[in-house]
Amino acid sequence: MSLDRSQTATQSNIHHTDATETTVHQTTNNVDAHTENAGIIIIGAGMAGSRFAIELARAQLDSVHSHPPITLISKEPHVGYNRIMLSPVLAGDKAFDDTYLYDQSDYEQLGITVLAGVSVDTIDTEQHYIELDNGQTLHYAKVVIATGSTARVIPFPNHTAKGVHVFRDFTDVTTLTEYARQGKTGLVIGGGVLGLEAACALAGQGATMTVIHVDGYVLNAQLDLPAAELLQAELSRRGVGLEVSANTESIAINEAGEVCGLSLKDGRTLAADFIVMAVGVIPNTALAKDSGLEVNRGIVVDDCMHTSCPHVYAIGECVELDGELFGMVAPVNQQVDTLVTVLKDTVVSDPSIASNDIASNGTLSNETASESGAPSQEHWQPFVSKPLSLKLKVSGVAAFSAGQIAFDDSDVESIETLVYRQPTLNHYHCLYLKDNKVVGAVLYGEVNDGSFYSQLIIDDVDITPIKEALIFGEAYCDLDTLDANNMANSTTSDLVEEAS
């Protein structure tokens, strides 16, 4: 892997799992401040940052332009691993090395400089450089913030005690696995996907686990009650305890300041050797805020991932667009794809371009772009937020959710449900309809038709011709009749709109 001679940095062996084994290469201390030698710097090498680096470099292979170098900076020593795969690692089903999205050779072959185990302290948006925590300075032509998010910790009394953990990275996996192998007793606060996966994984490794959930049933944001009850029965069979409608008062500690239990508001104290908080995430915005960027709950971006500052972009769990945050893989990948179209033809800057040719969003004007050989904005593919479906694999239990599954009292009367149950197999399907259109779907146990139902929701399809067979799945539906019916309705709608 080559380092730009104008940069001083620490380059780590990407796949080493022990930071002490890091291979270090030092380059010269002279930083060339000319913008024509500056590169595209990506701050954050998680699922968003690493994928963007790879996809941008691949897109540039087919370009005739001379492109600035790409540098990927990772605060962690482990670069570009799939956090979603940490659950099977915790369960002992996979090795950590299996979680990497790309091989080290992929970065090397594409000419991407990877700086691991180093963080960015400052972005100077006026002089176009960043400062690393080791004192080094790197100039940029464009900078992409992909700092992700941090596990949320609820500040209960004693929340900083020894034995309180989150489940977010490789270090957490190592620590929690050790508890389990010692047969310790643990509590997981949070009955969402991550909390359930952590509890099941640790129980399978030898710990005694109980999930503490504030709502009436687990996965209440994704499942309806019948599906959740099936899941809760499965948790019980796997030896995972459950306390629902349980509100935490404080974390109990012993004289040594170590966790010894969890005190609930109903007066009970549940014994525990360790506690895992799985109560959501918070976007990492401190660097952006300190650098003068507009920040609300996340780093504010537009639909082409520009921040409020020229030449600075952001993607992933750290961003906010039109008030929405993004914690799912699908929209983050869409953001990556959008930003690749925006930056793939970034050319080595020409210092003769006057500053007044730079638009407020940090891009060249169309006229200047055409003169410099760069494309105009017509090639960009703006990000569009789409309704999300969620296919869950909670420790081998298949569940699927899409659309709206909870309704206000004012909407209940207009909602129709189609339900299928197969008790011997623990299969449950429920479709929520409004005006003969699918608005929500919950599947448990058998989820192969999830994408079919999800597409019906996204396309706002009138399912009248297939209504009687719909709950049994796509294979039982006459799709030709459905298409013909909806095509006719679409034509009629167009005529009405034209006439009006």
C-alpha cells in the first residue's frame, strides 16, 4: 500500500486484531499545501466510509481524468468490518476476520491509503486541511465525514461502574465473551434487535441472561403482539429470561464499585455480574460541530450529501436529512452510491480557478466544470429516502416487518387485517390493508415473501384482484391480472389528472 509522500501518517496492517501488532510506516514531515496535491479524505472507516472508499476508487478506474488520491482514516485499528456480523461472532458462530467487508489487498490494488488507529482532531474548512491526534496535518480537496454513531448509554445512577458495557465493537465482543465463558449472570437493558441478539449469543456461550425491556413486549417497533409472543416463547426455550414493562431505577454496585444488580422502579433488584446497554445509538457529530458545520441531531446534509460547508460531505449514521436519521444498511448504501456520483469525477484542482467559481455547496459551477473537464450536476443521483423493510435474524429466528403496523385510534376502523397462522411450525403472517392496499406486513418464522409484500407497499398497489390469495404469498397470486388491473387504474388516474 502506497502513502502519498506529502503526507505524514501511521499506516496499520488492516486485519491485525491486536493493536500491539501494528506495522508502522513513517513518511516525511513536509506537507505540500498546494491544492493540486490534496486528496479526497474519508474520516471514518466503518461500513459507510470503507464502502465509499472502495466504490469511489472503482468508479474512477473508468475515468479519463486525473484524480486526487483517496485516504481512508480509521479511529479503530480494525478497518471496514461489518458491525452487523458482531452478533454471530459473540455467539461463537463466526470468527472476527469473517466480518471484514474487503480484503487488505482490495485497498492496496485500488491505491487507497488506509490510516488506522488514528483519529481526526480538527477540520480547518478555510485552509482545507485536517489535523490528526498525533499532530500530523493532511490537506484535502474534498473531505467526507463518515464517523458513524456511538452506542447510547442511559445515565442511570452508577452507569459508569465496572461491569456496565455496550455492544458496539470488537473490544466489547472480547469483554462480553469472557463474562459468558466464566458463566456470569448478565442483564441486557433493551429488547430491540441488538439486545436480543446479545442476550441469545451470551446465553449460548454459557452466561445466564435476562432482557429488561421498558415496553410491553420485545421488538415492539418492528413486530405486532402475536409475532412478538412467538419470539418471546422462543427466547424462553433458549434460556433467556425476560422482564417486560420494567423500568430501571439505578444500577446496584458493591463496595468495590462493581455491578452487582439492577434496581427497578417496582422495588425489585435483579442480581447481575454485568450489564449490557442496548438502547440505541447517537450520531457522532462532535468533529463536525467543532469544525463549524451545521449540526442538529445529526450532521445536516442535502440530498447529494453536502454539508453546510463547501467541499465537506457526510454519509451514514452520523447524518441527518430533512429531520431523518439513518441506522439501517440500505439507506446508508444508497447515500454511498449518491456521493460516488457526486465525487467520482473530481479532478485534480486547478489553482487558476477563481474562488468565485465555487458554488456555495462547494462544487464547481456548470460553466467552470465544463471548462475544467469535470461533469456538471446533471450526472448526480440524489439520495431519496424510501420506506424501509426490516428482515431480522434474531439468533436464527426469522422475522420480517415492513410499512406501518401500529395505528392511532382514529385509523383503526379503516384498517383491515389478513392473518395466516401455522401453529405447529410457529409461522405467523399478518398483512395490514387500507383501501385495498397493503400498508404494513409482519412475518414470523417464514419470511420468503417479505420482499414481495414490501414492494406492494412501496408501489402503493391496489391488491383487489389477488386479495383472497395474498396472505399465502406471491406464488399463489395471479400477478398478470394484478398488473393489468393496476395499469388500467394508472391510465384512468392519468386521464383524470389531465382533465382536471
